[in-house]
Amino acid sequence: MTARIERVVTEGVVDIDGTEHKVENNTWIIGDDDEVIVIDAARDAEKILEQVGEREVLAVICTAGLPDHVGAAIEVASRDEAIVALHPKDKPLWRETWRETWPDIDMEDDGIFEVADVQLDVLETPGITPGGVSLYCEGLGAVFTGKALQADGPGKLGGEYPALADQLTSIGGRLFTLPGDTRVLAAHGDEVTIGDLEPHFDGWVSGSLTRDDPDVDGSLTDGTKISGIKLNPDDD
């Protein structure tokens, strides 16, 4: 069977540093008529599993350890004894939601997951969280970016950029190296393509994302400097 991509949208409230934020999440299902992988099982396991149907869940992959990315992970995975995968740097965040269990697999850069007739390649894209990842599926021409990159640009957490220099490094060095027609399927909002967003990158680097802030000396909202952005994550 040929693999395909399906979306489940859920809604809920997330508490970030004592402030509640209404959030709408995309959960992505990749697979065929027999087996699937679920990306970012947000909060409504029943709705997600209804979309999965009788197909076997092989894995639940979390692009971040945040509550709205892992909230239904255990319940979705447990139905078929599937594995749950998370980057190890986001385990402290995971623990805020799941205090008595851990993910089954520690994801690392360049890791691989296979489902149906396609492969998902793990790309480390920290910024929103230290262990943020994206998953590139060349066979389906799509990249699942979590909060790292969305239709309106770099994602935020509670209205802020936790580590914008790191996030822009991830975007420029990992995501914008993908083909321009690659679909960007984020944890929130509508889809877009790499080619749609890439022309805006120079503006983001030069400060357009934070230009309305009182601090206009080149400092970003996380206190770093624009000069800290690396287009190649391997740069010293």
C-alpha cells in the first residue's frame, strides 16, 4: 500500500509558566491501510485512534516534550504496544506531564523510522525546546516541524521565542536545506512549503521578528545576539 498523510486537529488549554493559553494542535498520521506512525499525539487519544481505526500503530513520535505534544502519547501507544520516541534533552519536559513513565526510545539526529513504504529522518531542530526535532519524509515530500517552523514563520512558546538564535540556526541549517516544494506540516496551523518561507529568512535573521520590541540594539528576546545565529549547526 502507498503511504499517505492524515491530520487530526484537537483543541485545549496549555499552562505555560502559570498562564493558560488556548491551543489548537495538529496530530499527523503517516502510513497505509495496515500500519501508521503518529506524530505529536496532542491530547485527545480517542479522536486520534478513531482516525487510526484498525491500523496498527508502530510508534508515537513527539517533536517536543511539551504537554500539547505528548498529552495523548501513552494512551495512543498503549493500544498496540507501540513505542514512544522523544529526544533525550526534552525528558525533563516530558516528566511534567508523565511523572511515572519514560519514553521508550531516545531519538538522535539522523535517526530513522520506517512505516509502510516510506522513511522518516530525524532532524534535530532545537530552539523552542532543547530537544526539539523535525521529521523529514522524502518519499512524501513533507517535513513535520513541530513548533520550530510554521506557516507564519518561526513558532513561539507562550508568545515568546525561548531561544531564537538556536531556532533560526535550526531553520536555516536544517529545514531550509530541503527542496523548495517540501510541505511544511507543523504542530499548529495550516501547511506551507519550504519555498514559501525561505525568502523571509534574511529578514528574520536581521531582526524583523523582534523589531517591535523596545530593545532595538540587536538583542533578541532570549537575550542572545543576532551574531549568534549559525547557518550550519556544525559550526563552532
